[in-house]
Amino acid sequence: MPTKKNGDSQINLHELQSRLKESATYPRQVIAEIQRAAETGIYDIRGWGAKRSVPNFDDLLFLGASMSRYPLEGYREKCTTSVTLGDRFASKPIELKIPITIAGMSFGALSGSAKEALGRGATIAGTSTTTGDGGMTPEEREHSELLVYQLLPSRYGMNPDDLRKADAIEIVVGQGAKPGGGGMLLGQKISERVAGMRDLPKGIDQRSACRHPDWTGPDDLAIKIQELREITNWEKPIYIKIGAARPYYDTALAIKAGADVVVLDGMQGGTAATQDVFIEHVGIPTLPALRQAVEALQELDMHRKVQLIVSGGIRSGADVAKALAMGADAVSIGVAALIALGDNSPAFEKEYNSLGTSAGFYDGWHEGRDPTGISTQDEELAARFDPVMGGRRLANYLNVLALETQTLARANGKSHVHNLEPEDLVALTIEASAMAGVPLAGTDWIPGKK
Amino acid sequence: MSLEYDLASGSTRELNKKLHALGIANKTDKICVTNPNGAHALAVGLTRPLKVNIKGHVGYYCAGMNQIAEVNIDGNAGPAVAENMMSGYVTVTGNVSHYAGATSHGGTLLVCGDASSRCGISLKGADIIIKGNVGHMSAFMAQTGRMVICGDAGETLGDSIYETKLYVRGSIASLGTDCVQKSMTEKHKNELETLLISAGITGADAAEFNRFGSARKLYNFKVDNADAY
């Protein structure tokens, strides 16, 4: 029996634990946060996305083939994964080999070599990667066959030459981790190069605005899109990225404003640095957001005409297949891509421990002390990261996602992953059934539908 | 080469295509655009040494993301004229709406009339010269570059300003958070005189202006400054 010395008395820990009653209202994590807030006087800022449990793709199942649905032969019968994005108005839409893209992450939040690895991995897998706040680096452009250039409220590094070099333009209205919030890149990550790209002095906190500086509302946005199209000769697909706040209306308004592609980011989507209270308490999960966005597309007769990319908690081919079955045209990954590069690797456990954390829990991406060299501007740490190896790891992971998606599509008798449909899905819980709009398993019942 | 383009019988798309194709031989082409009638996104994304003269009022984003070209708007301009300009020179003979010169990195925007709210928002290096007054929240989060306001400024001028220099001749309704008056040294007077002369402004003496900029108290987040946000 384990014992522990406490003064002169011996305490039986097993007995103690069985007698102690933890408060449901004040569990240990809540107590620790109150104590931390009292000590520091500032809210908790961290990276990653929502860590709370919410209904998600794990709460859905595929039915698979049966008497009335014929499966396709694995490794023999073709199941294609290609997707075209942006053919509504753009003269040069994007062709992806797989329906999985890399989400926008900034040079500044990530090291230059990590950005390069994202480009390398995406290119090997035949998909696109995306810039972020702070502009486009030459390394990123060079190593990304298909690069989406973000137009963000801060306009840090916004340059018409880079706009013309991009393969698509993504106007960022919101982000799933913080719909309605801006950002802050803390001074310790502002190296000379990052500062130069953002036209600000080195070492100061860089506030990323929460609203665009030159338009307000969807009517203005339509004109902003016209300007971007005029500058780029109507060649580039225009994406509009929204955080999952009011996805039905926001998707409808994005379509009205003239988007070629809507990017919808659920609350599980990652961030480089945001207040914990914002990440955990604003926005809705990816599951209901996706259903509402698809409903808006269908009601406007724009489903499959304006493409929908969904992100926020996509981890496996099962997640990809379920998102496509619910009506998405493609998905996007951020946190999972960083993990594939090596983030939170157990190989760095000792260094994580020295930062007061552990592999699998590290979310201090804003602090610039990432031992893997991924979310840092510290040259010594960044030099640890090999962009060629990182790119290979990401490509491997993307290939696995694609293979898993194909496996599930074939099992449901689909020769293209886009042929997956809501009819192939059931839900394990009443909540997921209501949110995803698919029946509770073993019933014909969808809460809220007659 | 000197050309004319009539938007009454043409289109924005056709005009911009024409403008993007001009100036290839590295010589300054001139083009006069008539009947703009408030059209949006005119003369955007120019990259060559053109001289564009637009006779009339324009809508949103005229001369947006300009590089090198000189654009003269003989009238009023709608929101975000010369937004994100990189270089070149944009002149508006009349008044301008919100967000004039927003996020501009370089070049000069000269407004002969008044500017509405948020003029020079997130300015990133350009010079903005306003002969008249500017509206509220002008130079909000302005990062670098210079703004010369020959008239009065509205409420919360320079809120959350970084390193942009503001020269104001008239009254200021109020200064924004972290924006303070700074000393007007000979160096600053000389800098301002050069700007005024380059803009052809003869009726204003540099000695009549005051200089404003950042107190730099909000550059790094401190919880004790929370009341300022």
C-alpha cells in the first residue's frame, strides 16, 4: 500500500483518495485557474483550440454497404479524391489531388522552416497550404505548389505583388477558436525579420485587428472582392473564411458577397495565441456549424457550385469522410498538421517538463520557447527543425488521411469521396443527431425534424 | 502616349485591363478617364509609371494597392481610396470618405478637401496629406509613415498609434489612447516643410503645426494598463 510522509504521521494515499470528495463545481483545474489568476492578475493565454468535450465526428458512424448498397473492392476499384475549388468566378480554379488542405498559419507564429515544411508536405500530397498574418515568405512560396494568400484585418505584410503570386486569396473574417476576436503576437516572438515584414519595431506586442480596416458588412465585402479580382485579373479563386458563430447566415452572406469558396472553422479549430476563456466559450462546434453551412448552400442552390471547406478538429480519415458526407467539399487541418510535423513529440519530454508541461499537453505556442522549433522565432530552437523531414512526415500523414477516407467511401459503395452523403451516416447520441441532422442509430429520428 | 477612356460606354473591367497593359515600354503613358459616376475599384493594382486622370467622382477603393503610378481624381472619392498603396502618388481634388489611405505602405495620398473617419487606419509607411479636416478615429493603430492635417481632427485621433508621425495645424476634438503631443523640433519643422512644399501647399506655415505620436506605453501588454483598452 503506498504511503507518504506527512510530518510525523503516515498517510495511506489509497484510503485518502477514496475518502476525498472533489467538487463538481470546483474541480482541481478550476481551483488551479482561480489561484493562477489571483497570483498573476491576467487571463490565461494559450495556443491550440477548444479542449472541452463537445459533440464531434466521433459521435457519427457510417452504415456501410448492405443488400441495397454495393461496396467497392479495396485496392482494386477506383475511388477518386480530387477536388476543384473556386470555379464559380475565377478563371484559374485550384485543382487538388486530395480534399484535405493546410489551414492558414503565420510566419511569426511558426518558424520559417516550419512554414517551409508545410509547403513541402502539401506539395508532395498534391494539396494547398495557406499563408497567415504577416504575409508571404519567399521560402513558403518556393516550396508550395499551391499557396493560398490570406487577406487579414491587420494587413501585416499585405503586398499586391504577393497577391498576384498566390494561387487563391482567402479573406479572413473570423476563426473558429475566436470568432469576433483579433490576435496578439507577443513581443518575444517578434524577431527583426518578423518586425520588418509587419512594419513595426522589434520586440513589441503586435495586435492583429478583429475587423478589416476598409470594409464593414457584406455589401462592402462584395466591393472589396471586386477590387481584389480587378487587381488579379479575375484569375484567383476568392475564399471567405468564417469562424463558426452564425454559420447559416454567414455562409449565405459570403455567397451573396461573391465568394468562390467558403471556409468554415469550428470552435475546435486552433489558434497560435488567444485567451483560454475565448477559445472555450465562444463559437459553436464544427458538427452543427457544418450542417448549417450546407443548408445555406443548398437553399441558395449553390451546393457544389460554391465549395465549402470545413476545419476545426479534423484528425483522421474518418473525420474527413464524415465531413464530406455531411456536404463539405474539402477539409482543412492546422493543429493536426503541426502534430504531424513533430509538435508535442515525446522525444522532447524533458524540455517540455522544464517548461512546466508535458508532451501531449504543450499549448504555449505564443511564448516562442517551443523545443521542437516549430512555433518559435528563436534561431537556436528553429534550427532543430528539419523542413525536409517535417515535410515528409506531413505528406505521410496526409496520405494516410486520404487512404482512410477512400476506405470508408468504398465501404459505402462510392467511387468518388464526394459521393458520400448524409444518408450514409447515423449518430450515436441525441445531441450529435440534432446537430449533424442525421438519424440516431437504429431509429429514423432526427431531433427537431418531423 | 495620351489616351481617353469613357466609362459611360465602357466598363471597370475593360478600363483596368487597359491600365494594366499600359506603360510596358517603361515610359509614362497618360490616360484621361471620363464619366466614372461613382464606379468602384477604378485604377486598382497599377504597377507602372502611368498618369491617370479621372474626371469625376469615384466609388470604393479607387487606386487601391497602387504601385508607381500617379492617379488624379478630379472629384470626390468613396471609401478606402489608395488603400494599401505601395508607392506612387494619388491626389483627390475634392473630399474623401472613410478609411482613406488605409494600411498604405508607401507613396503619397494628397486630399485637397476633407477626409471622413478612420483616415490612415493601420498606416504602414505612406504619407497622407489632408488640406482640410479629418474625421474621428483617424490614424487608428497607425504603424509608421506620416500624416499631415492642415485643418481640424475629430475625436480620438491616433488611438493605439505606433510610430506614425502626426502633424496637425488646427484643433483636435480629442486624442486617442496612447497618443500624445510631442515636441516640434527644427528637424520636424524641416520635415513638414518638405512635405508641404512637395504637395504644393503654400498657405500653411510649418510653425503653425503641432506634432503628435505614441507615448509607447501600450507597446507590451501590462495588466495595469487594462483600463486603457
